[in-house]
Amino acid sequence: MTTDMRVLAVEDDPRIAKDLHAALSAAGFRVEHSRDGEEAWFLGDTEEFDLVVLDLGLPALDGLAVLKRWRANGRTMPVLVLTARGTWQERVEGIEAGADDYLPKPFRMEELVARARALVRRAGGHAAALQEAGDLSLDTNRMGVALRGVPVQVTALEYRLLAYLMQHRDRPVPPTELLEHLYGDDDAREANALEAVIARLRRKLGPGVIGTRRGFGYYLEGA
Amino acid sequence: MTTDMRVLAVEDDPRIAKDLHAALSAAGFRVEHSRDGEEAWFLGDTEEFDLVVLDLGLPALDGLAVLKRWRANGRTMPVLVLTARGTWQERVEGIEAGADDYLPKPFRMEELVARARALVRRAGGHAAALQEAGDLSLDTNRMGVALRGVPVQVTALEYRLLAYLMQHRDRPVPPTELLEHLYGDDDAREANALEAVIARLRRKLGPGVIGTRRGFGYYLEGA
DNA sequence: GGCAAGCTGACAGCAAGCTGACAATTCGGG
DNA sequence: CCCGAATTGTCAGCTTGCTGTCAGCTTGCC
């Protein structure tokens, strides 16, 4: 069974947390989220993560303390520390507590993702960023698609469609939204173009992968 | 720290250079110093270092350009980038150019040393000089290319292209990305220039070495 | 039954990519 | 500093295969 890249995002500000989740899952990570230090410590200590994104200002238990306790227990997963406090002492402290990288707020999500990827690449060897739903798996690094482990060849457009559905696998995606994502909304296309792509994909993937909910949109089955 | 770690410090401001030297050698590093980009590039390309501390604002050849040229040539030593320019684009750019860590000026020497140590610890040993993918092998030290052990003569540009593909052999590399790394994006080239280089390389290497995934990019086969 | 949403196979247009030739540029040697 | 050779960018024409459109069909829903 193939493994996802699991990342633990520890962040109490709901707005930032939401952005984190969006950016990281778009990058192919499976995101677990925790909003307080105690819970975060427990999760990080008992489960396996490929990366932790850790905010320092936390309720219940300070981020630095969490990190130190992990390291004291021999946990070695890469940790990317976020902090609003920008003093150099803090940074040194963070690094000496065992942080692998450091990002001062405010930051751009693009930068966070770039660093997260770099950390994971350095740490875990070249593990693939796999996203799964039912029998289908997407390798967002290789841009590859597989069905029950068997590679399936798809075109660039088809891939983008699958990736988008995967990213929003918790809900049916309306055709209008897909059209806008695949083509710019400036570029006017017959609505049928999308259906054609779906049809071709279904021919390649067989039944039971892409589902339709009439009036709502498309979704990946088994997610 | 009794180990004999060689670090290359690239910095043109004499005052900072002096501080760097003091702090790093106090921390147990053997420090080589270079004050201009050309020289730095040459040193980093021909000698073995365990770490490079690289300032971005340099005379003769910009720091980012130096870094890109190293990476394009397959040099993989850890690089810690220093910069006065603090915009997030710059940081992303730096990381994508292959930097392993980033430190905005002004900074404290304590912090630099902490990060330097962390980088070296993470990197562990020296990077391999020979990289392989399928029948193809690159000798990153003498910039040589061989196919099934038989040397093949390639030009500098062709070599940089191969080295880049080799460095990212786990995914198809889109033409836009290759163009940007081979030439600066400032220098506008016809998109066709890349295809010409690919064609010439394929003529030299034969089929089954450089593959194309239409809409995704180029890749090295058998990797 | 009727309507709207969605499906499908066929097909033509088109864009991505390839190639060979040639011109511009670079580079090393005298 | 100049010349010849190697390298590299540009162009035109070509191949390939992706993808939008169309016409006609099925399915679900009122």
C-alpha cells in the first residue's frame, strides 16, 4: 500500500490554518491539523509524519516546548517553524531546539510550500507525493496517474482535471468551476468540452472512478 | 567540534567578511574566502566544500547566478544564502535556485553559525560526483558525459541541460522551466531554441535517453 | 411525456514538438 | 586583431496526437 506524504500543521489562527491546509494539500500533502500544543505533541509523538509545520504561539503548550519534547523522545521528523516574533534569539533558540527550518510571519504560501518540499526531499529521500482516492492515485511530483497501482497514461489537460477533483475530493465540483479552472473564464468554450474530457478519462479509467451527481458536479469515487 | 569542515564564504563587504571568518573559524570550520562571483563560482565548481555561505549582492557575477550554475553543473553541497533584499519572491527564487537555507541581513553571527552547523549535520557526507540515469552517466567533476560507459562529447549548454534533467530526474521538467534555467528569463529567446538543443542531444545520444511527455516536459528515461 | 443535464463516437483543426538548413555568435589560436 | 571552427539561435516546414465541436443519444426528474 502506497503512502501519502503526511504533514502535521500546528496553527491556532483559523484563517492561517485554512490557507495552510489549502496550499499544502494542493502541493500533494495529506494534511492533519491541530490547533493546540498538547494535542499537537500527542499526535506528533504517536503517529508518523513526513513533516511538521509548527507555529510557535500556541495555547496550552508553547510550540518550542512541544518541539523540544519531541526531540527529547527521539522523534526526528523535519520540523518547519513559523513565528511572528522575529528576533534572532528566537530563531537560534528554535534551531537549537531541533527545528530544521524557520519562516517568519508574514510569509507567502508559495514560499512555505517551496520550503516544505525542500525539507521533505532532504529528509525522507525521494519519497513520492501521492494522493489517493479509491483505486486512483496521483503522483503530483511525477505528474503520473495510477489505477490500483497500474500506471495509466493521461494527457496534461486530463491530469489537471484529475488533480483538481483530487484536491476537492470532499465535495462534488460543479462543471462551471471546472471549466473556469481548466481554461480561463475569459476564454469561452462550449460547455461540452468538459464533458468530452470526462468521457475520455472514463474510457481510460473504467467505471467507478469519476462519479457524477446530476446538478451538483463531478467527484472521485471512494474518497 | 574537531572535524575538519571546509566552508566557502562568498562576501564582498570586507567588514562582514571579516566577521564571517572570525565566527566560522571559531566554530571549528576551515574558511576559504572569496569576494567576487566569478572566483567563487570557479572555486565552488572545482573544489570540494562541506558548506557554502553565499551573499547575493556580488560584483562580477550575481550570487543567484553562481548558485544556479553550480546546481546546473550538478554540484550538490549545501548552500546558505545571505541577502539584504528581503522580499518573498527573492527567497522563493533562492530556494528554487537550489539554496538549502536562507538568512536575511542583518543577522547575528550566532544565528549564522547555528544554521551552518545544522546544514552540515543534515548534509552528512560529501555528494557523489557520478550521477546516473538509465544508460546515461554524468561526471559532475570533469563535466563529462558517458553512454553505457562510452564517453560522449557534448557542449557546455548541452551539459547544463543534461545536468538539470539529471538533478530533477524524478519528474518531467516543463520547457518553461528549462528555458529559465538555461538562460535567464530576462534574456528572451524563441521557445524553439530549447527544442533545437534537445534535437542535437538526441542525435548524439540516440533514442531512449531523453524522453518527452507532451504537455508535461522532458525527462531522462530509465530513472 | 417532455425537458434538461449529461454521455459518446467521429472528426477536423490546431498546437506542441521535431528536424534540417542556415545565419549569427562565440572562442581559441596564431 | 583576425581567421576559421565550433557552438548556438532562428526559421520554415513537417509530424503527431491532443482537444473542441458537433450530432445524436441516454438518463434522471418533474
